[in-house]
Amino acid sequence: MTSRVSGAPDESVVLIDGPWTHRTVSAGGTRFHVVEAGAGPLVLLLHGFPQFWWAWERQLTALAGAGYRAVAVDLRGYGASDKPPRGYDLLTAASDIAGLVRVLGEPDAAVVGHGTGGLAGWTMSVCHPRAVRRLAVLSAPHPVRLVTALRTNWHQGWAVRDLLGFQLPLLPERRLVADGAEAVARMLHRWSRPGWPDERTERNFREAFRIPLVAHCSLEYYRWLFRSRLRPDGYRYLRRMSEPSTVPTLCVHGAADPLVLPSTVHGQERYVRAPYRLRLVEEAGHFPHQECPDQVTALLVEWLSDDEPGT
């Protein structure tokens, strides 16, 4: 189904059928599209850029089969969730997810986040620790570690040159959706191992990014992340995030990630005053949960089920 005005697809393109349930819930005045499977302890799955909830297709069913209530979320500005003009900072993203935990009827959740979703998870672990039972971050360095690496490591700065280019007004959004969101396909291929994504995966992400406002809203997260470094709100955020998290944390990273270099996630255990694990996925790029789904799912199930997580 397409919009009669622009020819762009509407939100129905992300309502993909499967062994899961789609519904909309409201948290803090914002409507979020969530996809649920299974019953048991709550596990919230937060996607990254340039994706939407379907990035967790394999983990949804696997976690449900392992005895968990798996819920994949379209972040604010993505997919079939609301796309308000503001609220694309990590503090708001963390507040959104903490609100979702309450709306879903649980006191806390295991939070699994990739990319932008992982940065939101890190932020939750410090700002809303009671809402996070356990944290797993994929391809997402601790925010303070990321800022430090961008300042001191030329190689990491060059690796995120696409994200730096997003700071321009209007033009990046137009480029993202031009030619059927061809730029989204290029980023998926460039940031992953050879052979991924397949045709269906590429098509789904390209179509989701052509939904009106998604391109703009998704870039607003990165605009805040970079621009806030020069503003008081960014200074306050990094000072807050310098406080060690008390949430047990698993970091999963592709050993061949060309966007967030593996060296950037080393040493970040200093920001966690709780059990911490770092696991590198050989041959995986920036999307390890999709490039090597069985291996990453096994790491997640092991982490979530371990009553005494150590290193």
C-alpha cells in the first residue's frame, strides 16, 4: 500500500507477518509499534540504523522458544511508531524504553540493543537502572568511550564519516530516500560481511526508510549525538554517563565491523561496576545478529539464563 500523495510506502510495510503479534502501545504520550512473541521474562529488542524492528526477526522466535517474552520495538521516529519533531536524544530514548517496560506490565526487562538501540541501552543502565535487569549491547560502544575514540583515534573518525555527513541539513535525508533508498542498501552492504544482506532483507529495510519522516527522524539521533558535544546538554549527558553502570552487561561486537572498530569497545569495562563480558563474533561486520544469527542468539540466551554472570 502506498501514499497517494508522495508514492512513498506507508507504515503498513513494516507489519510483516510471522509467528508474532503486532500492536501499538503508548508510553509518555508517544505511540510505539511493538512486536511480541513468547511468554516469560521480558526481553526488549532495540534496533539500530538504518533498520526497524524486523532486524530481530531471528532472535524474536529463538528467544520465545527459549522461554522468554521477546518484544521488538520500532524506536521513536522509525517504522510504525510515532515520528514527533523532537525527542531524538539518548536521554529521551532511554526514557521511552523505560516507559515501555512499565506499559508492558513488568518492573524490569533484559534490554538488548544494536547501534542506536545499544546506545539507548547504555543510557538506560545509568539513568533508569531499576528498569534494566540485564543489558546486552551489539555494535554499540559506551557513549563516553565512543566520544573518546572519535577524539583520539583517526581511524575511528574516518570509519564514521557517513555519520558525520549526516550533520548537514535536508540533503542527507534526500539522499537516503533517493532511487528507492539506494543509499540504505549501500550502507548495509558496506558495513557488513560479504554476502549479506540477502535480497529480501535489503528490500525490507529500503522500503521502511521510504516511509515519510523516517529518514529525517533517524538522522536526528546522530545530529544530537555529534552536535550536543558542543552544548551544555551534551556535557551534562557525558558527565552523567561517566558514572559506572551497576547493570550486568554483555557486549557483542563483530570482529570485522568497519563502522565501529573493535578497538573502540576495548577498555569500556571501566564504565560497568557489575559483571561484564565482551564477545567478538569472527567474520561479522556491523550487524552480527543478522550476519551470524545462530551464534549471536546462543550468546544472548547464555547471557540471559546465567544466574551468576561472570567474565
